[in-house]
Amino acid sequence: MAESPASGATPGATPTPTRLIVAEATVVVMPRHIKLRHDAGRGVWLILAPERVFSPDPIAVEVLRMLDGQINVGGIADKLAADYHAPRDQILGDVVAMLQDLADKGVVRAAAAKS
């Protein structure tokens, strides 16, 4: 009798992608196929994704514009807390929740690890 794989997966099956869990140390980026664009005609920012469009609020736009692949979520919270003179812990919770929601929708992903 052949042994089954230790993970319980079917041999030759495509592995299930893992869910990104956004935390303070996470560095996230928007994939190349997703764009943050300003619609000057309507005066709004849009997230353009294949077959989907999202309309982020002004604070979300500010967060998304900081996603440069270098700054982590904690750094974003630090900057917003300083800019808005607001409690860092509250901002961190809001940023994590927003980015987690966008990660679950495939709008952001973990930045590639630096070598």
C-alpha cells in the first residue's frame, strides 16, 4: 500500500493558495494588473481591477498611495497618526482591517521578499 502525503493533499493536485493575513509588520503592494486612478471628470479615485471597480474613501486613497513595497502597515499607521494627531492604535486597527478586506478581494498582496 502506498503512503499518502503527510499534508493530506492529493498527489499531483494544485496547492490551495494561502490567505494573506495582514499584520503590523506586513508590507503590501497592489499587483501590476490593479491600478489606483483619479477620475478627473467625476473628481473621485477608483481602484481598477479586472472586471471590477472599487471607489475608496479619501483616507483609503491616502493609505493605498503609500503602498510602495517598502513601508509596512505599522509605518503607514505611524505616518497617519502623526499627520492626523490621532491615536496610533486606533489607526493601526483601521488600516489593518481595510488592507485585510482588500487582500481578501485580491486588490493587495504581500510584497515580494527582498533578497
